[in-house]
Amino acid sequence: MDNAGQTAQNVVAMSDHRRHVGYGPLAQVEAYWEALRGNRLMPRRSDIDPRGIESALEFAFILERVAVGVGRLRIAGGHLRDLMGMEVRGMPITAFFGTQSRPRVAEALEEVFQMPGQTTLHLSAPAAYGRPALTGQMLLLPLKSDLGDVSRVLGCLVVQGEIGQTPRRFDLAQETRHNVLGSATKALTYASHRPEQSLPEEFAFAEDKGRFTRSERAQLPPYLRVVKSEEE
């Protein structure tokens, strides 16, 4: 097959895909991935043609596995940059999550590579000063590299709501895993680790505050002493 034929094959017409209701770009990316793989376990990274998901490019990304549970962004759409308020290429995908959720996200990502499987992460971000509440979904789909190993991911992240002040980071609320071999879907639901009473926004940092609350702050012992000399 010549290059023109290969390019034409990679641009797949999108059909009505009813999964991910309310998250159209995720449905488009998943349908494109399914069409490309055909009767294979998964497509290759080189199969991906941006024109095949043109209307979802703003939300799409490609990860490369660089270590166990670590995937760095090689390509990322504008929606991801808007959420972080900066260029995100080269960042680990866990940078979009709070510290409590990062180990679970790393585990989910590694399962995409190892199972291999499709995973949908359901995300939430509570409201704070200058930051409205957000909900979202992230789709992770495995890809083979040109060497034949499963070390790439075609992904899509869609967040609903006004972004507000950046960077925005998310809690992992639920996870749905599906083996590409066709085994049963596994759904996991997580309780929020956000504290009920947190510090006001003037104490906020770029990283999550974790479980550091006002009451805990009041109970901390003083860390400075005033030493008065006896000499005048």
C-alpha cells in the first residue's frame, strides 16, 4: 500500500457512538481507536492520523510510558493547556491530579499498558475561591509503538464547567477498566479524600493542601522561641 492509501485508511468516518454520554470528544476518540484496530488488539502509534479525530483534537493527547506507572505527555490539545494554565508537553499525566489520587492513577495507567485495556477515569474538582467545581472524564486507550511494545496511549480529557484560576487538579472519583480481549468490565469507585474544613484560599499553594485543616493548624506547637538576654 502506498503512502496515500495508508493515509486514507487512517482517516476513519465516525459513526454514532453512544458511550460517554455528554462527553462527545471521548466517544469520537474511542470510536476512531476501535475503527483503526479492526481485528487487532490495538492500533499502532503510527496509525494515528490527527485528521481522523479533527473535531476532538483540542481534548486529545498521546502519552509515552517512561517508567512503571509513569506516562509523559508527548502531544496535548489546547483544553489540557487551559486546565493547567501552561504548556503541558513533557509533564506526567498525574500532574492533573491531587496528591491523594496520583498513586491510583499510576496504577490505572500501568494496567492500560500491562493488561492491556481501555480505562475511563471519572474526575471531580471541588469548588474553591476563584475555582468553580468541575467534573470530567479521561479516556486512556493503549497503542503499540513502532517496536511492537505497548508503550503509548491515545487519550482524551474533557472537563465540564468554568475552569477559573489555574492550575486545576482533580480527584479520581471512579474508574472503569475494560480488557481489550473482551473480558468483563471492572468498575471501581473511590471516596473523596478532601477535608471537610480546609484552609481559606489565602493559604493555598499550587499543590494540594491535603489534610491540613484550620483546626490542625491551631494545634501545632510554636516553632519559634523568643530568647531574652540578661544583659542590657
